[in-house]
Amino acid sequence: MAEEVKNKPDVVKSDVLDVLKQIRQGHLVYEMNQEVEKVVEAVRDTRKGGELTLKIKIKPLKAGSDALDVDAEVTAKIPKPPRPVSIFYPTQDNTLSRTDPRQMRLPGVDGE
């Protein structure tokens, strides 16, 4: 909630949530909601943790002005599902084979 700044009853102090809602005409909050949904879905699917980071950038608008340029960036670390592995065996000439060269072959199996 907004509150009056000490010793200045005519100045209202902004709540940070109100400021976030106003950045980029509300698009920041929309973007944050979209990213939260993506992270939550991936966390539920993968059972791994995810992150959402909000970086607020504040800088002077121009020399001689009290105005500030306020922007924010939302980044998400979405957990990825594990990739299936492919098993290969090294051969004597250092190539890869899908069959274990040490495994004996059975007659009539594998085209023999």
C-alpha cells in the first residue's frame, strides 16, 4: 500500500508491486506470469527445480533531470527433461558399435 513520505504529507510513496504493474504498461507482469507458468509446467513434468529471476534496472533519464528510466528483465531457468542415452561399444579400431564386440554370437540370430 502507498504511504505518505515522512515530513512530506503531499508526497505518496509507491509500493514496489504498484511500480512493477506500471513498467511497460503492465507487460512486465504479463511476461512474468507467462514465465512462471512455463517454469511450473516444466518442474511438474521433470520433477527438477526451476528459477525465475527479475532484474530491475534504474538509471537517470538525462542529465539535469530528476526523472529515472526504470525497466525490468525477466529470465527463466526451465528444467529440461533427461535425454535418452544411446549405448555404444568401442571396437579395437576405436570406432563405435551398437553391439558388444566381446559378446558371443548365437547361430541363427542377427542374420547368421
